[in-house]
Amino acid sequence: MSQLPVRLGIRQNLRQFSLLVLINSFVGAMVGLERTILPLIAEQDFGLASKTLALSFLVSFGTVKALSNALAGVFSEKIGRKRILVAGWLFGLPVPFLLIFGPSWNWIILANLLLGLNQGFCWSTTVIMKIDLAGPKQRGLAMGLNEFAGYLAVAIAAYVSALIAAQYGLRPLPFYLGIVFTISGLLLSLFLAKETSGHAQLEVEEAGLGRSSPAFGEIFLQTSWKNKNLFSCSQAGLASNFNDGVSWGLFPLFFAAQGLRVDKIGFLAAVYPATWGITQLLTGTLSDRLGRKWLITFGMWLQGLAIVLVALVFEWQYRVGALFLLGIGTGMAYPTLLAGVGDAADPTWRTTAVGVYRFWRDLGYALGAILAGVIADRLGMQGAILVVGFLTVLSGLIVAFRMQEKRLLPLLGKGPLQ
């Protein structure tokens, strides 16, 4: 397997780092295809009146993506990052065809199961590979660039697919873009991406660690609960994707119920991830300078406030403003959470910790879809959105009271974890 010269730093690995940013933009674009039009397809093409059923595609997507995140971290250590990246694109190849030709809602659920594998393997490995290349001093900047590329692509694909749908219908034309995205991502990953595990090993050696990784079960417990910083990041990540799933699955239905056209809904669906993506260019590197805790805390609180505003304001300009605030809040928290996990985890088990964090984070899609669907069927979509806003604010409180502002916590084998 082709290896890169082993040097740490973004500038020292600029060509490969830039390639991974491009690959991640194709990963994000695959999700963007669905963000405006798939909930509308559920109602208009398949006649799903129940919001729980309409959001069921997010349950399959979120559950599989969560599990594949954890597996990506483990297998990246064992068989290499590049192989997992390529495997993720192979899982993604059938997705646009299932969305184009699927005759029943079960086909759409299957497509999102495969999309979950694609996103879990590809996005996780591009994150891990950028962390490897950047080294500890530029980890926040690396995550900001990674998430910028991914979520700006989400926004562009969401808006472009909505424009196509407004002109030519919800299916099949908008999903033709997905064929281009999957083939491009696969070819770039297969022929140009290089293995980066040697960079992680160099960081281990420079830190004077030189010991084997602990068992997966111990890493899972540390990331999920025992370590205060890793727990804080994991629950905040879950809450952040909890509300992102609601914005993906419920917001288009909420806006359509108020009479908005598909192209207008597409614009609203794009404002949030576009702002989110652009904001991360600043917040990722800002967290390297100012620390992680309060960027995450205030980011979660701003997300919660924005979600409440989406439910309560109906004028166009105020709704655009609410989604703009939601993007800023998410941009403050998202790359900072990943960088915080990278800080708190020993380099010998960091990829596994990133996988566990992303397991909890993306499980938020499934939990959000289930809870929001059930509440919406009983209390209406506005009530479901308000509940999600409240839970997001609560998550920020947990970070404020439990997370410690320490860039590098004691490591396993080096003293008690916090």
C-alpha cells in the first residue's frame, strides 16, 4: 500500500490534505441530495402521512452510520485507513440507483442503510486521516477544514437538487448527481489517496508513548462515560446530530405544510449547512487558540435557541435568520468536538475513540427521528421542534458543568483519566 513521507503538519502534507478535503466534499454532497426532497418524496410519492414513518429513513441511516463509525475507527487501526475509505465508496455506489428506481419506501430505507455505511466509513476515515496528517498543533484547523468542505457540499447539493426538483419533479433527475459523486469519490480514493497510519505512529513515538492500545471495551467506556471530556463531547455530538436529523427530516415537512415551494424549502435547507460549513473555517482554528469548552457550550446553546425560533417565527426573513444562527451554533461546536476528542484520547487509541464518539454522535440521527416523529404525530411538528431545542440547550449545560478546559488530559497508563 502506497505510503506518504512521514511528516506532521498541514503544510507539510498539503497535497494529500487537500485531496482528502475534496473527497469529503463528495461525501457531504451525497447527504445533501436528500436533505430537501426525500421527506417530500415520503409524503408526495409514497403517501406517508405518519411523521414517524416519514422519518424512518433517518433511523436506518443514523443507526448504520453510528455502527460503521465505530467499526471504521477499529478497522482503520487494523487494516489501514485507505481500505476503509474505498470500502465506504463501494457501499455508496448503489445508493443513487435505489433512490431513482425504488418502487416502494422500503427501497428508500435500504438506500439510506447503504448511505449510512458510505458516510460512516468515508467521513470517519477522512477525519482520521486529516488528524493523522495535521498533528496535535493544528488539529482544530484540520477539523474545521474537513467539516467546512463536507457541509458546504451538503448545502450546495441540497439547493441544487431542490432547484432541479422544482423544475423536473422530485424523481429521478435530482439523484443523477449522486452517480457523479459516488464515482468521483471512489476513483479519487482508490488511485490518489495515500495511507496515513504512519503519521499516527510518528506522533506516538514523538510523544514517547510506545505502548499498545487498550481493549476496545475500555476505550468505549472511557469515550462514552468515564472520561469527563470524552463524555461531554459524545453527548454533545449526539445532541447536535439529534437536532440535525430533525432539521433534515422534519423542517422540510414543516415548511411545506405552510405552503412553501420546493425551491424555497431548498434555500432554507441550504442556509443552515452552508453557514455551518463556512463558520468552521474560523472556529476550528479558533479552538486551537482559545480552547474547546466554551466554544462547544455556547454553540450548543445557540443551536437550541435557533431551533426554538424556527418553530415560533413564520416571516421569511426571520426564518432565514434563525437557520443562519443554527448554522453558526453548529459551526462553533462541530469541529471543536472532534478536536476535543483528539485532545483527550491517547494517539495509540485515538482512531478508535473518534469512532466511538462518532457512533454516539450519529446515533443522534436515529434517536432524533424516532422521538421527533412520535412527538410530531401526537403534538404536531411545532411541538416536536420545540422539544428538540430544549434538549439541545440541556446538552450545552452538561458541557459547561462537566467538561474541563485542558488541552491534553492524562492518558491511559499515565495516570487516572478525568
